Amino acid sequence: MSIPVIAIAGGAFLLVSWSSAGRAEVLVETESLYHHIIVESEGSVRHLLFRRRGVDHSESSVDLAAPLKPQMRYTELMFSGLFYCPEPKDVLVIGLGGGMLSRLYSHYLPRANVVTVEIDPKVHELAKEHFGFVEGERNSVVIRDGRVYVKRALRKESPRFDLILLDAYRGGFIPYHLTTKEFLEECKQLLRPGGLVVSNMRTDFETYDYQRRTMDKVFATCRAFRGGGNTVVCAFPVKTMAPVDELQKRARELMKRHRFEFDLVGVANAREEKPDYTVNGEIFTDDYAPANILRRK
């Protein structure tokens, strides 16, 4: 039986502020129920931005002339989960953005079922119209809140997933209900044996330490990969260990097998050797959300 891989996308995120001066051509500027959305064109590269409090945050970028070449470092780091689960059958992605992550997983793992959950139908529409995102039999999109999707999936005997990729952003922050202990426990319950959760975080967020501690609380093992202002955390329900040289070996095998157009060995080398967060402290729960912390700062 095939295992679903889910990518959760609600803004892929690099969260880099763009100045209004010297901008690329604006193709679309619109309001949805969830975002103030801007699509920009810079030659063959398209940028998806969400504006929040007057600041534009880069959520996704795709080069239409080279659609398999990641434009953001974190996209490459999101493939670190393959070091531990090299042949996922089912992938869940939470957060679509411009569709880059879902596109790459579907391309390099054509036998996998990739399900992407996106809350905003306008983002889905723009991904298809301006970023070259194409759905298929094994690359589908569900328009729904990521947490609602996970809750409903838990009521069924299947599907269960090998990889759950958390990449949902909303103009400079991760929606709080996708950061809590309860949500991560729900994701953990959706995993098949040998599966893991891969989460994309920004190290410059005030909530970063809380998010890392929350993952440590829920999962038996967490391994992080850093780059470009992002940290991608691979979280496992069971204890697991693999030295960097073993990850490098696995990366070379994956590149040979799937012909990746980016350097997976470099991703292996980006593994965190020392924690870059305060290990002891409070965590996020449904009753104790990021908003509570930001409000008091």
C-alpha cells in the first residue's frame, strides 16, 4: 500500500522584506480572505509576496526557465528528510505558496503521492497561473486549513504519511495553531513507522526558541539543518542517530538515483552541530500561543 507524503503550504516563506524601491514588475496585487498578495516578475523569475503591516515578505520564488532549480536555500534543506526516509510513498505538504516544494517532490519522487494542503484558494489559483504549478494524479492540492486536514485525517484508518512537510507562513509568521504541542502530536500520529515531520522555521523570529522546544517536547529526536536564515528540523517519533559522514553518503546515493539539480551533500553538511536556541523554557500549547509572547514584548 502506498504511503502519502503531505506538504503543508500557506506561504513557503523565506520572509525577506523587499523594499518598494527598484522592485521588479508587479503582475498581480490583490486581497484574498487571508492575505494581501503580490506577484512580481524579474526576468524569468516569479516572486510571491504577502504584505503584512506594510512589509512585503517573500513566500516563494520560481524561475520559469529553470523550474527545478530552487531559488531559496530553505527549499533545498526541506529535502533533508530523505536522508532518513529515502523512498517515501506518501508525502503531506502543508503550505503551497508558489508550489516549488510540491513540484520538486513530485518530480524527483514520481512514485510518491504528494498531497498539498493550502488554506487560500487565491494562492492556489496564482500558483497555477503565474508559477507554472501543475497538479496531477500523484500531485494534488486540497483547499483547507492544515490543522483541520490533519484532524480529519486522524479520524480515518488511512491515509498515513511517510513525510509531513510543514511550510505554512502568513506574511512573516507561522499561524500559531500550526506551532503548538497539540498540533505536532496530531502530525506524529499520522506518521507511518519510519516516518518523520520536517518543519521550516525562521531563526530571526521571536518565537523560534519556543518552536524548537515544542518540537523537542513532542518528538524523541530532532535533527536540524541551517541555511539562509532558516532552520529546517527533522523530527522523529523514535530515537535515531546518524553521523554527518553517513548523511553525506546517503546524499550522494540520492543524487545518483534521482539526479537532483541541487547539492544534497551540501544539505547534509548544513546539519546543526550545536543548538542555536535556549533549550530550557516554555513551549507552545493551544492555551499558550505565540501571540501571548509577542504581546508582552
